[in-house]
Amino acid sequence: MNATDPAGPTEPSAAGHGPAHDAPSPETGPSSGGPSTGTGPSAETGSAASGGGAADHRDAPAAASAADAAQPPAAAGPDALLGPADIRELAAALGVRPTKQRGQNFVIDANTVRRIVRTADVRPDDVVVEVGPGLGSLTLALLEAADRVVAVEIDDLLAAALPATVAARLPGRADRFALVHSDAMHVTELPGPAPTALVANLPYNVAVPVLLHMLATFPTIDRTLVMVQSEVADRLAAPPGSKVYGVPSVKAAWYAEVKRAGAIGRNVFWPAPNVDSGLVSLVRRSAPLPTTATREEVFAVVDAAFAQRRKTLRAALAGWAGSAAAAEAALVAADVSPQARGESLTVEQFAAIAEARQRIKGAGV
């Protein structure tokens, strides 16, 4: 589905944490893909943390008690996915009350999560990692299609409740599910076999840093499908030369072939958010970029180039290279015009600049 395909009422948006109201779309960030500067809450649960989170932050024992007390609604029929009534019932039992003021939005349409799983091309042998599962809408759909699902959730209450929801709705698949109770930005290993796919409705205020962190940390992730704020989706998939091409575009392209995979409407959330959403597909490159420069070295060039995007690269890279003359020397050696600007360069050209500077420094120039 292309970027302009609207999500109709029967096939709407993603699950887990959804759109934050007025959530920022990060343009820059540390070379390592560190936290964004956004402050908006995550969608489904209202936390600014990268694994999601509820507005009612309780300590772990209290959260576990609340989760134990809440009886997840069992599937009424052969369909194990959560519907609107199930979402509201589970939220009420857990004491989670979504409000527009706090940017909390629950996905209430099962066709949406089916669409995500289908678009993500989840396969029977996949080990899928999901960030920010929230109440488990997307988790259940992934478990029906994949071999295993590992969900990363930061919120105490939601993390305590999710295993019970899985056991109640998909008892035959519960042993194929694992929960990591942690901030996704701090996750460096996952239980069980290495993940092959990342499918998530990312908390929007930290979507880009979390995405880049997961791709860097788990090189076995071959296919990714994430739902993010529509503006961020445009930035991630933007080609060189476009108005929204920037740091997220280049850094995502370092890892993968990136494209928009669909548009998501607002009417599938409870309550409806103030922003539109989009799906982004990332298929990891079959081979790393042919460069001797490291990811950190290339990303440092990218950050410098877009920190002053109105300036020519000769001026914008002066601080990075040590002087404007040194920047020009690296640019010329990389066959890039010193008068060009960052938004016109491909990720391969950024890598060439980093490599050229590396060669020049090695030669003692």
C-alpha cells in the first residue's frame, strides 16, 4: 500500500502505543541514536519512555497486584484479537484511563493489527521483537503469525498484565511469548533465538532513536515495520533532495532500504488522536555499505551536515573537520562539491566523506 492510501474504518492503524498529541518528529539526535528531544507522551499509555507507559505510574509490586486482580477478557470466539469492548474492559480493570490531554490512545480495531502483520510479511519461522506492546493488541496478532514474539515494555503495570492477557487469549501460544520489562533504549540482548523482524507501534516521541537503537543492536533483524507519526514516516523514507530529507532519513538508509508502507487514519483509536500515522517498512541491506568508515564516523558527518542545513558543506563541516579548509579537502577527496548541502547527499556520499577524512588524517595532512 502506498503512502497515500487512507486507512478506512475497517482496516485502520497499528496497535500498542500510538500517536502522541503534537508529538515531535526528531530531525537530529546523537550519532548513537540516543533519545530524541521530544517531550510528548506515548500513544497508548501516555509515557515518554521508549517502551510505553501508563499515566498511573505505580511501583512494581503494586502494579503486579493490580495486574493480578484484573482478569483479562477471554476470547469470545475463534478470534483471539482484542476488540473495542475488550480494550475498554481491560483498561478499566487495570485502572488505565486514556485521556486526550495525556496523549493516550488505544487501538480498537482488530483489522488494523491484521493489516500490520500482513504488511510486515511476518512468517511462520520469524522471531519478532515488539517495542511498546501496551495492552497487547498487536502482540496477539503477531503471536498468531510468527514462531516467537518478544515484547519490550517499560511500564510496570502493563508489563505485569500482558502475560496474563496472552495466556487468556492464546493459551496454545503462550509458551512462544517472552516479555522484557525494560526501557527499549537500554536493551542490549533478548531472550531466546535472535530476532529476525521488528514490528511495533512505536511511542512517537522517541520513535527514531528507538528504531535506530534496535537496528544497531540486533543485526539479525532483517525486516522492520513500524507505525510512527505521519511526519516522521515521511522523514524516514525521504529521498535525497526532498524538503524533509534529514538525519533520520540518512541514518535509516545506513541500515536498510526504507519506504512508506501505508497511511493510518485517526478513527481507529480510543480516543481519536490529533495526528495522523504512517507505516514505514525497512528491509536491511543484504551487505553493509562498502566503506572503511565506521557507523559512528559516518553519523558524525551526518549530524554536522544537518546541524546547519542552510550552510554549504564546506562551512557546515568545518567544526567536524577542524577547519573549513580541512572540510573542503575531505569533500574534494570524496568527489563531493564543497558548495553542496547535506540534503542533496546520499548515505554513500556521507560515508565517502568520512572515509576521505580518515585517509587524510592517516596521511598526516
